[in-house]
Amino acid sequence: MQFAKVFTPLQMAIGVNAHGGGYGVFNAGIDISKTFGSMIELRLGSNSLLGLIAADAFTGIGGYGTITVKL
């Protein structure tokens, strides 16, 4: 599941996600997206951040980034 807050004047959204499976029984992450003009969107995030907080219980750490150009 994922919940996000959109900041319309900034053309930005920040979301948090939680899911089961993967590198542990439970995992969580964050997703940040920013739109530049009407053509470019930059997104950075992770679905596996609990490995940073509790490395003994959660072994996975991962991240992703995308750039989308709308033509």
C-alpha cells in the first residue's frame, strides 16, 4: 500500500509505502517525485529502507530513480 501527499504549487509529491515479502516479512519505503514544467518528471525512492534502521531484522536496502520525458 502507498499513501502520498501532493504539493500542487511545488509540482511535487511525497509518498510512503509498506508491503510484505521481499527481504523481510515487512518492509517500508519512501517515494519523492517532482515535475519540471509540463514535460519532465524526476522520481527517487526506495521500497526497502528498513535495512538502514534495523539491520539485524531487515537485510535489504534498495533504491530507484527515474526520469520521464513527456513528448
